[in-house]
Amino acid sequence: MAIKCPDCGAYNLSSAETCKKCGASLGPKLAQTPETAQAKVPFIKRLIPRRGVTKKG
């Protein structure tokens, strides 16, 4: 059975750990911890939360 790469779509052997075409990891995705999820939020959005902001008009 072949494994399809989630990044480039190439088919790889089921025993492969990385994609033969692009090198992406083919292993199970690790669950994001709150710290890593927070790190992906743009810096400015972490500085300026949207609570209480209203739009005029």
C-alpha cells in the first residue's frame, strides 16, 4: 500500500518515513500543544486582542 504525501501528493512506499520527492515527513502528525498553536498566531494579534472592539457604521 502506498502513502500519499500531504505536501506534494507524491506516492511513497508504506514503510517510508519521508517523501521521496519533497522530503516531507510521512509519519503521524503530532497534536499541537497550546504553545505551538499560540506561536503561529501573528505577533500583532497577540498584542492587540479583539475583545471589546466594535465597528462603527
